[in-house]
Amino acid sequence: MLTQGCVFFLIAYFVDLKYTASFKKPDSNKVSGVVPLQLESDSDVLQEQARVAQILPAECNVRVENLHKVYSNGFPAVNGTSFVLDKKEVLGLLGPNGAGKSTTFNCITMDICRSSGSIFLLGTDIEEVQPQQYGNKFGICPQYNAIWNKLTVDEHFEFITQIKGLSQKDAELQTKYLKKELELEDYGNFQAETLSGGNKRKLCCAICLLASP
């Protein structure tokens, strides 16, 4: 089963390598001409915008400035979002449905194109980020369960630690630690599809944190 998973991963990798580049550059949906709802910015928003403008990309882990996303139907999902994120910081985006939270993260993770604005990851422009070079420095836990139903919990750990290039010793230490912290120790031989909803989310979180991104 693990061999089959590796084969499918390689197929997905080469497909992703071909198409990811198209999501790094801004799309053709122009911001000009779109008039989103204009609300008065809170003081903390203005302070963050001013702070972002003064911080160089190399001085933080994530830097997003004046991010816009306009969909093909003309809907402005993201309107000038700016923020920086450094080591040991946690950022949460709050807002109602349709506020652009998921769209913002999808632009950062290169799932979709942005319309304008700049995004830097670890000091590198998103257009220059190479997954094969930076892959072990990132961890993504999406809203959906990004797991393989037929692989066991232990096979997930083995698979991801190999992809991220961990030594056998580090892989064993991190696997043991994360399984303990996330209370997955009793589920090592369980296929992912048999896990409860909560344990599926724990597994997603665990494989995201492997290699300490």
C-alpha cells in the first residue's frame, strides 16, 4: 500500500510541477474597474498596513502586502489585505462567510492565482518559490482532510517523513512525539478511513507539523 502511495505521489508531483507555476503569477482578472464595498479601516488595520510597508521580506517568514483577488465573475473576494508573520507567531483571519479568509490562504499556498499584490514566503517572492526546495519548510493543514483513506496512521507518518527528507532517527522521534501529543498512539495500524472525524483532523495536523516547518 505504501509503494502504491509513493507511485501516485510521484505522478501528482510531476503534474503539480507543471501546473503550479501558473498559480504563482497574478491572474488576468484586473482589479481596476471593480468597486468593492468600501468600509472605513480600523486603526489596528491601518497600523498593520504601515508596519508591513516598513518590513523587508527577508525580515519575516510570511509577508503579504495589498493582496487582491477578483474572480472571473467580477467578485472581489480579497481587497487589499496586508500582514506579516514571523517565527513563533500565530495569525488568525476572522470574518463571515465570503469575507475572503480561505481565498487569502489559497493565494498564499498557490492553490489559486492572486489578482495583484505581493506575497513573500521565507523572504522569497512567491513567483520564485520551488516546492522541491522549500517543501520541507512548509506545512499545510487545509479545511478538508488531506489524507489517504487506505493508508494507516503509521504509513502516513512514514510516507511524509520520507518526502520531507528526515533521517530515520528524526522520523522516529517526531512520529513518536506527535502521536503522543495528538493522542494517536493507539491508532497506528488503523486505516485513515476508519478514524473518527476528530482523529482524521488530528492526523492532518500531525503530518502538517512533521519536520517542524
